Amino acid sequence: MSTSLENKLLNDGSNLSKYNGADGTKQEGAKKGSKLHAYDTDPGYSVNENFASDVNNAYQEYDDGVTNPLPPGSQLDLDGETPSNNYMDNLPPGANI
């Protein structure tokens, strides 16, 4: 049998790993359908706190042994306006994107 880290975890376990090298379940907030950053054509929670209830429910599913208060969204919603200091208008000299 190989002495790989994965085999060591699977056989001996670790207090640093909940699943000891095995795959856990994928958290709802990490799935493509998450409303954290965007949903369909709407901005998500991280932009302007849309879908707060859905995002909070998914956030509370993280099983890390501590209470997880949902942090506030970024409040960066500009109602479709381009910020005056956007990167594309302020590229470094010689940059070509």
C-alpha cells in the first residue's frame, strides 16, 4: 500500500480533517447555482445583498463548528454605472488587454 498523504488520512485519520481524505459534500454556497455573487442576470448578495435569505441559509450549512454570522454585502452596486476609476481606463503603460 502506498504511503501517500491520502492513504495515511484514510487509514489513520487526522484531527485536522473532518473526512480524513475522503470527499465531503459540496456546500450549497460553492455550487454554480449559488446566489452569492450573481443569479441569472441579477447581481447577487456580495454586490448589493440581493437574495440575503437564500445566501444566509446556504452559509449556515458550513459545518465548521462555529456560529457563522453572514457578513454584509460589499455595497458596490453602482446601478449599472461604470466607476470613474475602473481598471480598464487606467491600465499600466504598455498593457494590452
